Amino acid sequence: MKHINDDWIQIKNQKHRELMRKNMHWGKRATMACSVLMYAGAVSYNIIMPASEHILSHASGRMPAFPGYDVAFDAQDSPIYEIMLIGYLYGAFIAHTVTICSNHLAILSVSHVYGQLEILEDYIRGITNAVKFNKPQSVHVEIATIVSHHCRITKFLKAVKKVLYEICLIDVLVSTLLICLGEYSILQVYINFFYAYLHVEKSRISERSIMCCYDLGISY
């Protein structure tokens, strides 16, 4: 954050400041979209889906907070149920908020680097114009500015890599675990459906065999 603040302080050109603002606005919109999607998914998964399943199943008890909460104790009684439900929803809110903050940190870093690269591109255009109009003194100044600016961008990228390394590793591990659990659930549903289908077909075959034997007996 200090590096980003120093970069903004060092910007004296209004054109460069507009480039940085444009990228910051893009970062804000991306973070807003990420926040809406994350919280919408959290509400759908943690509230709407359990409530709809509870209503469609016509269960007489209270809506379950999450699977396995009633293994150790009866969580349908008050105030245990309220404590479990509020704790679960609060934990889900904290988890999704932390995920949004980590995504915002990555988006902020990317948008800042992109703005700095656009400023570097403008410096390169300036040195091209200086060479074109034969201004050697201006060329030396532009080259020094480009080298200094490029070094700051490289330093910032190293800091971003150091900060986001653990976050990206955790995201990869969690995403891999969720994919594996999803595949396992799909396979279990497919296996149960397959065995149920075999059971139904076996019953039909047995019924048809009995009917065939009955018909043969009548014909004889």
C-alpha cells in the first residue's frame, strides 16, 4: 500500500493521473462485480437452498443450519438452534468477506501495475518523439525516467508476488478440494441411480418371467 501511495504522489502529469484513475475505476467495478457474485452465491447456498429443500420436503422440524450439526446434540431446541444458525451464517459471511478482500487485493495490484505500464508506454512515446525531433538532452532525461520507472514496477511486482503467493496457493487447494468433492457427489448420485435402475429392471424381468411361465402354463 505504501508503494502504491508513493506512486500516486510521484505523478505530476495530469495525463498520467487520468490513466491511473481509469484503471482504478476498472478495479472498483471488478471488485463490485466480484462482491455481488460472492454474496449472491453465499445467500443462495446458505439460506435459499436449505430453506427451499426444507419447504419442499414438508419436514416438521426447523430448517437445518448445515449438515452434521445435530450429531453431537439436539440442535432443534432453543436457544441452541439460534446460536448454531447465527454462528454458521456469521462464519459464512466472514469467509466470503475474506475471499472478496483477497480478490480485491489482487485486482488492486493488477490495475495499479497496468496503469504504471501505460505510463511507461507514454514515456517510451516521449523518447520516440525526442529522437524524431532531434533533442538529445531530452532523450537522456527520458531514458533515465524510463529506467527508474521500470525498476519501480519490477519492485512492486516482486512485492505483489510475495503477498499473493500464499493466498493463491490456498485458493488453488480449496478449489481443487471443491472440484474433487463435487465429482465424488456426482459419482455417488450416478452409482445410486444405476443400482436403483438395475433393481427396477430386475423386478420387471422377474415379473415378465412369471407372466411368461403363467402364459405357458395356461397354454399347456
